[in-house]
Amino acid sequence: MNAIKAALALGAVLVLAASLAPAAYAAGVDEAAAEALAKKSDCLKCHSVARDKDGPAYKKIAAKYKGQADAEQKLVAFLTTGQKVKIEGREEEHQALKTKNEAEVRNVVGWILTR
């Protein structure tokens, strides 16, 4: 019985933590720096905050990853490895962010996830 209560409590904590993640990012995100790096990396050619372009809007990306514990990890990997994406039916390599600084990458990821 105690194991069941412990498992339920842990589950509740994880759900709460996942729902608070965007708020935690918002407090620590340097929006001006994130947007500047996104511009420098040509992200805004294919993405915008609110509307789809060749790539999805950042609001749509944030909604897709909402509540996922590994959202930051997935986006960091995506934005640093040049993975393949489909644009207008053809496959292209997604450009990596133009920085090797992990803090700058995580700042951009936090900025995207708080849109």
C-alpha cells in the first residue's frame, strides 16, 4: 500500500514539475540574447514566433513539447546536430545554431519553449 502511495505521489510531482517548466524557463531566459542568436543563425528565415513559415512557429513547437520532461534535451540535440527536415516535400539539413556555447544554446531552447 505504501509503495502505491509513493508511486502516486511521485507521479503527481513529475506532472507538476513538467507543467511548471515553462515558468521556470521564463525567469531565466535572456530574450534579447536568444532572439539575437536566432537571427544570427538565420532561424527567423524559416520560423517566427506566432505563424508558420517553411518551419513551424515557435508557439507550435512549444505546444508540441509542453509537459515533456525531455523537451530541452530533444531541442538542444536538434538545434546542434543538423538533423534532416522536410520542407515543401523535400528533405534538407536543418542548420545548427551558430554557437558552440551550451548556455547560449539552452537559452535559445528556453526562449522557444516559453513562446
